[in-house]
Amino acid sequence: MGALMEMNIFLRKTNFSFQQLFSLLAGEGLQVSSIEHMSIFDDWHYTNEVHIEPSVIDLDASDIFLQKFTLMLFTINQRYKCSLITSFEDNCLDLSFGLQINDLVPPDDCDIDDYIQTLYDKTTDIINKQMDEQPFHDDFIAASMGVEFVANFHNDLKAMVTDENSGSRWVLPKRTGKNIVLDRFTRKEKSNSIVLTRLPYTRCI
């Protein structure tokens, strides 16, 4: 297995269904072509895990995110294998996506950085645009992107962003990100959001 490109989207706990999510993706040319697996469970230890047959999933059910942790494995555009884990705590819904980098990069191309940055940029643009619509307009808290990182939600956004184990890029609403200026990040202002990108570490000789 190759490295995993990950993204977390944090929303205030709200009614949000798989159908809404898939429709959002489809609007960006990212069609969910198949669902291979789904299960629900009580916590990060997969306690009381129950597997659900993809054929009986109610994509319009808006409470499944809020009642249980969920794991879904699906394919986009008949090519990209993706995972989605949803969890909730402190009135926050976390949509945690994973995508195998090997699916992005041609087999004979060893330079993956350009592909990752392109995906960061496209994802950032999608989030920024969606902040004109519900539920993102009112309920979007933050999004993080990176390769195999950890992003644990808490109410101190600045601490979340600066955590060395967190994502390489963060997208924040303008109303909360406008006053966050950090030394080790570049800062870019878009129409609805503030984008913070972590600077690469340099070694002292």
C-alpha cells in the first residue's frame, strides 16, 4: 500500500446526508461510481461494529453521521479508491477522507509533489466555493489536508493548526481565520476563506 492523502472537514453538528455529500462531489465532476463497504460503530476502537450491505444504504438518511461512527469505502469516477470515516465530538462532525496517492500518480512518475499540490489546490477551491452554500455557509469550522497526518478537533483553532502532527494545509472561514497569522505558514486570502500552508522544515547544519 502506498502513502495516504488525507483530508478532514470539520462541521458544526448538523443534518448532513451521504446524498448531499455525493451530490456535492458530483457537481465537481467526482462521481461516486460504487460503494464497496460500509459499517457503523460506537468509537475509534470499532466497538459494536455492524456491517451494512451497500445495496440497502439509505443515502438520504441525515442522522447516520450523528448517531454513530461510520466507515465507507467507495470508488470515484471508476478509478479512485477512497475511504470516509465520520465521527463526532464536542458538537463537531468530522468527515475524514483518505485517497491512495498511488491512484493519483502514473506508475512511471516518481515525483508526487506536484500531484499532491494540485489536489490540495483543487480541494481548497471546492471548499471555498461551497462556503457560499449550506451547510458549509453556516456550519463549516475548518478543513485540513496532508499525507498521513493527525487532526484532532478542539476549540482552539490556532493550536489545531500549529500542532506539528496536523495537516500541511488548513482552510478556515474568513470570520475565524482573519486574525490568525503564523510564522511557519504562508497565508492566502480567498473569497470566503483563509488558506494556511505549512512551510517545509529546514535542517540547520
